Amino acid sequence: MAERNSQHTKRNHYVPQFYMRQFALDDDRTKVKCLSRHAPYVSVGVKSIARIGYEEDLYTFSVAGSKASIEDDLNQTIETPIVNSDTWKKIVAGEPDRLDQSDKLTLYLLMRHLQFRNIENLRFIEQEAAHARDFGFRDDYSEDEREMYAALSRTAAGPPSYFLSMAVNMQQFALHWDRASIAVIRSRVPLRSSTNPTLVIPRKLGHITLLEELEAGAFCYWLPLSPHFGVMLTMSHRFNDFVHQELPDDAARVFNRLYLGQLLEMPSTRHCFADDPEIEGDLQWADFDRFDGTGDRGRYKREVRHTG
């Protein structure tokens, strides 16, 4: 349990720094090249890992007038065991071919944890609770979801409290473990990631063997682990596999553009880790033209395209 602490950490990283260092510069492992959103601009430059992917007091709550934080719980019970695992050592060494069935559980838990501790998850919970309060339940809510969002919508503290409980709870993922398939996937095209790194992959994209025969209702998630490889998690009643695959170049470019779209369309995603030769072309594809700067640093602004 989190303890009361007047010296609680204020800068709470919702994407762990150990993950972001996988995309760090070769000559400075404390910095990463990224696209950053500063409306109406998107800038390309280098950022300090310590200064991105955080929100002040995100993991802080009040108990009888005193502030407490789950930050220590996250560090001690989740982050440190992952970093010290044989699985993460293989990843840091850049040896994805050594990942095997024994690493499946760690990879699964890492992907799910990064998704549930992210600030985007909090924003989603807040949005759904507000919808339930102001407009009623969505038609596709289950009875359990109706009961949950009814409770969360009653007070302003409901969504953040629920978010904190999800962020620190690893046991919740055991429920769907028997449906999990993991594919370790290499890429020739340099991969991007972001401060919201676990990406939902639309099944209609195809390109990946695990997506070819999925039933309706199956989910696919993508997590780059370095610019050269990543893992795909498929939640399906038909599969429970661990495989190695190569990512087709066109699929890698689609995944990279999905991260750019995430940066442009999701307010909680503020930085996209990108160090590849297709950045400028993809920004132009998204109707952004260079506003200032030279070389691999600069600002881009979306322009209205007139046709006809």
C-alpha cells in the first residue's frame, strides 16, 4: 500500500523512463529524438527523457488531508522486477531472437501495464464517466459496465481513484491470460513509439499472420521495444501462441503513421519517438509544412489544402 509522504514525487512518469531509453540517442542515452505537439505546431527535435511522459501528481491522492502516492508501489512491485528480469535484459541487449515462451508472461504484463497506467487511460475513464452522468449509458455497455460507470460518475474523485487502482494492479490481467498470443516482430524500417506506447491495431490492416483469422471481438496491441523490433499482443479465443515474425516494410510504415496520427489526434499524447528518414514526408502527408528550422530540427504547421 502507498504510504503518506509529505515529500511525495510530483513528477509522475506515466510511461516509464526505462522504456523511453530504448529509443534514446546513441551518443546520449538521456535524450530522445521526437515529434512534439505544441498547437498549432509540431516540432522535431531532441528532448530529455526525464522531462517528457510525465504529469505532476498523476499518481497522488489525499488521505485525511495528507498526500500519498502510488509511485513507490509502481517502482518497487512492477518496474524494478521487469527491469531486472531476464526478458528485459534480452531486450536491452537488442537480442529479440532470444525471447521465447519463458518470456511471454513478462511481455504480456508489460504491454498491459503500460496501457493501463498511461494518462490516456485516465482520460478515457473520465470521458466515459462524464457520458454516463450527462447522457446515460452507452447502448453497448454490459451490466457490469453500467454499474461501474454509475458509481464512478457520482463524484469527481471516482475516475482518478479507479485509475490509480488499475495502474498498480497486475492481478487484473490474469483473467485474460489464456487468450493471449505474443509475436516478437523484427522490422527493417526504423520503428516509432510515443508517450502512449501501447497501440491498438485495427484488424483490417492485415499484414500480420496473427491478424488473418481473428474472430470478431478479438483485440490486437502493438508495442515497439526498440527502433528495430517490437511485440504484438493478440487477445483471441482461437490462439494462445508465441511466435517470431518479420514485419513487412509497408506494415511498419503504417504502424509509424498510426503513431503520428495518435500524436495529432489524441490530446494526451504529446511526444512521438521518431528518428527515421520518413518524418518529413509523413508530416507532409498529414498536411503539415515546415514553418521554420533547418535540417532534422524545426517546426511544422498544418496548412489548409485547396483543391479544384
